[in-house]
Amino acid sequence: MAVDGEHWQRAQERVESNKNVSKERHTLRMPASNRKPEPLTAAPVRRRCIICGDPSYSQSGVHPQCAAKKAGAIALAAQKALEVEKPKPVRPQWAQRKWGA
């Protein structure tokens, strides 16, 4: 079965054109795992924590751990303000010993 050159060349062109089409389709089409429906309603806006800025789920709008951290920092600052600066104890100068004394 002899295949003439023109028939062979057309077959090769079809194969090459199909390769290009499949590459284009692959780049344009999204995988099935990424197809997600659009939400029907918008997501509720959450209050932001005034200390860290992340969304907060508590009623007060402040994370409990952020509130504790802020309270600790305020208490520490108040304690430092009340403390009077204590003078450092004076250390005696050490006298050098002479060898053999």
C-alpha cells in the first residue's frame, strides 16, 4: 500500500493543527475541581478587633486574648509609673593583690 507524498503531508498537517487546538482548549478550560457556583447572598461583614484588626466573633468585638494582652500591658505600665526608681547599690572597688603577699 503506497502512500503518496501529498496525502502524507495533509495527514501531518492535521495532526499538527489538532495539537495546537488541544493546547488552546486546555489553557481556556478550567478543571472541574475549580468550578464553584457564585454565592446567592453576600458574606456577612464581621466586626474587626480594635487591637489586632482581625475579624472578631465575640459580641464585644475584641478577642479575649487581645483584651487580656491589652489589660496586662496597661497594668504593667501603671505599675512602672508607681515605682520610684531605686538607686543602684554601690559596689566596692576590689583591691589588687600582690603576688606573694
